[in-house]
Amino acid sequence: MVRDVRLPRTLLGLLVGAGLGLAGAVMQALIRNPLAEPGILCVNAGASAAVVSAISFLSVTSPTGYVWFAFLGAAVVSVLVYALGGSRGATPVRLALAGTAVTAALFGYVQAVQLLDSAALDTMRFWTVGSLAAANADVFTQVAPFLATGALLALALGRPLNAIALGDDAARALGARLNRTRVLAVLAITLLCGAATAACGPIASVGLLVPHLVRALTGPDLRWTLAYAAVLAPVLLLGADILGRVVARPGELQVGVVTTLVGGPAFIYLVRPRGTRRAHLAGDAAGRRSADRRRDRRGGPGRLRRAGLTATGPPADPVAGSQPAARRLHGRGPAGHGRLGHTTGARRRPASGRRAHRGARRHVPAVAAGGRAPGGPGMRGGGGVRAPGGPGRAASTGTNDDKDAEHTVASSSATPVAPVAQQRLTGEDLTLAYDRRTVAEHLSVSIPDHSFMVVVGPNACGKSTLLRALSRMLKPTAGSVLLDGQAISSLPAKKVTTTLGLLPQSSIAPDGITVADLVARGRYPHQGLLRQWSETDERIVDESMAATGVAELADRFVDELSGGQRQRVWIAMAIAQQTPLLLLDEPTTYLDIQHQIDVLDLCADLHEEQGRTLVAVLHDLNHAARYGTHLIAMRYGEVVAEGEPGETVTAELVERVFGLRCQVIDDPESGTPLVIPAARRPRHQATAAPAPTTGTKAAEGDGASEAGETSGAGEPVPAGEPTPGR
């Protein structure tokens, strides 16, 4: 009895439970939906359709006979769903929609066959409930190899699934291979869920509930979620099986019925407002993180301990050693440059209301109160004519002030200028397109090393598309992107992601992830199956959080932060990647003015203090001119102008690129170009008094104007004649 019935049933329950738990965790990570379960890939429906076909048309009645049909049906339908979802461009939404459509069609087929064949209905009604009652040694030996293979494959996918959870662009920027990971994930789900369904029938709720229970214990790290799911799911399944035999003694309540009864209330619990669920877990959070930090000291992955260390720069760069020590500050020349008579070396105090964790503002040259430096803020190209003599110089009118301005500019131009930096990242004759829509043709750009390059232009001009091409997110249809003289498409992903980092325009923070956990995922390119979390990784994460001013937020949930704080956390993750080149796609989007300045100050510090090369897409032209050392202006997929902001930003350029009439003056704070848009109408017209109305006097005096008065009917009355009714 024990050897022939109890032991095979227990062993099969352990394997099937582990398979369902792992399949559910992988499915939820794959399509980034916490309410997903393995049936979304149509595995259960495919197995059911194959089994009912074998029973009805081939007269197969034994579990050992139709187990292979169930597994074959699950595998074929999974491949079909992935193909319908777009094999090379499969996305979570496409996979879910394709699986839902195929599931509906197959269950309709199953119901039709059962209605027409009573024998098939009698056999299927026990199998479709889901039960371990038919378990025996033959079934166990048939499905065990598939379940074991799928389990090993799922456990190996923890790292790349962690990257995919951040969104496709962020995953590619970290070096994850999306298509390969999705194919392997679908294969693992098919092996696990297909074999489990073939052996015991479709068992509901296990694959949905177990990942949620595990994440409440371990956090959102998939490496630990998968490991714990493989242990907790068999316990849940065997517990449900024992409960079904106890409550229905001497009969038996199938395990699929018990898990469904338990899963209903649990599902209601899961869909409650997150704040309610989180409040119940808050009491254990501090103790859990302390245990995680102790585990990290032993080298395991998870949450990190914080040391508040001083930020350091990226790894030594062979190119950096040949560069001059002086670096340009916001396009205003090397350190100590006395442009426009500004005092150098002084750092402004942070605003009184500035929160402590953000640290001090970056250096902005001080200007005397109530005054301005010689020559500024002079008009730059006002009225469409650029002032002669270079940036910052007012158009000469022969006054003493103009002579002072000439003297100031001349002394500035005599300051030694650093030679042109080497260009590590270039795009040559690029043609960029999405499907059949071409965005840019014959586009060539070069990013000077150790520069802060800003790309500006109107909406839909190709700015973000250019950045995606430079970061290998988008493959050019013609031309090539070169990184260190080699085509970036031919370089290994690890080399690219340890040299070039990207902060995408839109990223996804997994539910329940903390600041420290999110920043730690920036270390993905430096890890592998044989190189796991180390003390070096932990130190770099601590330093990255300190550099961005989020160290005090390390244990906070990311979705509880403000917009500016979240953006700083994402930048900290990019810093933790430790790349000498960093691309930022609209880092100030959706932020208020204070948070915009905070983020740009941080970017400028990365450039000036750590010597990183930054390329950012910005919409605010004044921010681009103040913070950038180089500027590229684009329109209709073409580069209209490029160079230093002081030389590039003119009224003519703004009108040509944006179609906006404006004046360009010197910024009184930084001396960089400041764009003042032309008013829609002159101020005196907008604030002038309204014209006289009916029954009022047109002018003060003896009661009549020179032109006459108006009558009550609104008709003019000649001067000198009495008004009707007087």
C-alpha cells in the first residue's frame, strides 16, 4: 500500500507542486502581471483538448496512455501562442492576448466534444477536476524528467527575469537578451505546467497564489522567489490533498477542488487595495531586512547593507588618462575661467527648504545682488540678428559699456582651451526607422569624450530615436554606430553594457521593490551564473546611493517616493552599472522645476566630478544651454546645428528649429544663453483699458469729445450738440 500508492502519490505531489509554483512565478515575471497564472499560455487548454481528442477518437482511457497526449497538446499550443504573440517581437500584452484567444477557442472545442460523446464526458470529468488519485509509479517515471528539466531551467532564469521586470528598454540597457529569455521562459512553463497537467489534470490557484506568498517573505528578487516557490508550492499541494481526504472520509475530495476553494478567498485578498495588504506586512519588514543584510554579508543576493560611503567614479578609462585635467563647467570654459567677471571657486548654499538627503546644489557662479557682470545680460541676436564678436557679447553701439564687454570677452578668449576630446561613440550615415516609417536618413553624430552632450528639438524630430540607436536599442536600417571604433552591433552584450549605460524614458519598478533592491539591479552586467553577489557589488551600490542622495531612502518602497526621488533612484541604478558613457532619455519629464534642477545638478556632478560622458535628451532649451557642454539641435530627423551652447543657441536657430520668435540674452546666473520667447502681443496692448461702451463718455472734460458722444442707442452725436435726453 505504501510503496505502490502512498509513495508515488506523495512524490508526484511534490514534483507537480514544485512545477506549478515555478511555472506561476515565471509566468508572472514574464508578462509583468502579478495576477497571471500558467494557464495564460494556454497550457491547460491545450492539454485538455489533446486528452479529450485521445479519449473520444482514439479510445485511450488510462492515465498512462493519455499523459503523452496531454503533454504534446500543451507543447504545441504553447508554441502556437508564442508565434501568434510575435516570435521575435513578443511582448507581455501580445502573449496574454494570444493566450486568451486560443484558450477560449480550445475550451469551446472541448465542451463540444464532451456534449457529443458521453464516454469522453465520463472520463474527462474526473481528469479536468485535477487529482492525485490516479498517481502511480508509471505516471511518475513518465513526467519526472520533464518536471526536473523545467525546474532547472526556471531556476536558471532568475537573473534575466529580474532585468525584464524593469521593462524592455531597461532590460536591454542592462544586457539582458529579451528574445532568448522569453523563449526559454515559455519552454520552462511548457515543460512544468504541461507535465503537471498531463499527470494530474489542471489544478487551479497554486501557480497564482504561491508567488505572492513567497514575495511577501523574500521580496521581488526572482532568484529567491523561484527557489522558495519550489519549496512552498509542494507543501500547499500536499496539504490540500490531505485536507480533501480528511473532510470527505471515507471518500475523497479532489485536490483541484480544495485548491480552488482556498484560492477564491486568497484571490479576493490579493485584489484588495495595496495599502491594506502592505499595512499587514509592515510590522515584519524591518526584521526581514535585517536578516537579509546579515545574509548579504555571507555573499548572498538580496537587500543590501548601507555604509554611506563617498561616491567614486567609474572604472579606470584608458582614454581618460590622456585628457587634460581641466573640465568645462556647463559650457563656460575650464575651471577658473573668468567669463563675464563672475567669481570662481565659491559654492552657493543650498536653499533653506532643501531636504537634507539631496545634498548641496552643484556649483553655479555667484552674481552680485542687484547688478550684473560687465557685458551681460546683453542681447543675443535679438530680432533675428546675432551680435557680432561671439557668445555673450552685446551688439556694439559705441558706448563705454560695449568697450567693457569687448575687453571682458577678449580676456576670456585668451584663456587656454582644452584640445578636442576623442570621440568614443559615433553614428555614421544612419537611417533610422520603425517598421516602415522612416524617422531619419543619412544622420551622422559624434559624441566628444568627457562631454555633457544635450540633444534638443521639437517633438517627434528623432531625438529619442537617435539615443535608442546609439545605445543599441534600435538597429539602424543603414549606417552603423561605432563604440571605440567597432560596430556596436558586433560587440558582445557584456562589453557594451559595461561601457555604455542608458536611462530609458520609461521604466517599470516592480511592485514591492525597495530603493536598495532597484539600485542593486544595476550590477546585472557584472554578474553571471558563476559570479554572484559580492562585497564589491555591495560597496558600489552603497556609493551610488550616496552619490545621488538616496542612501537614507534605501529601505523605502520605490512607488512611495516622489517623482524627483524616483528619478534619482533610477539614475543611481545607472551609476551602479559603472559605465564611463551614460545616455539619458528625457530625465526631467513629468518633474516640477525644483526636481528638474535637482536631477540636472546631479547629472552635471557626474560629468564634472567623475569625468563621465553624458548624452541627454532635453526639451527645455535654457536647461540645455546652462548644463550642456555641447549641443545638437534636430528637426525632421536632421541635425540643424551642433557645437557649444554659447555659439549655437541664437534667435535664428530657435526660430528655425522650433518656429518660435524669441530673444536670446545672457543668463544673469550662469552667463549662458537664455531664450526669451516673444510675447503673443505687446504688454501695453494686453493691459490697456477697454474701449468706451454705450452710454459712457469717451474722454474727460466738458462732457463731449472732439469726435462727439454716443447716444443711448449707440449712435455718435456731433460735438457741440446736446445729447438726446439731457
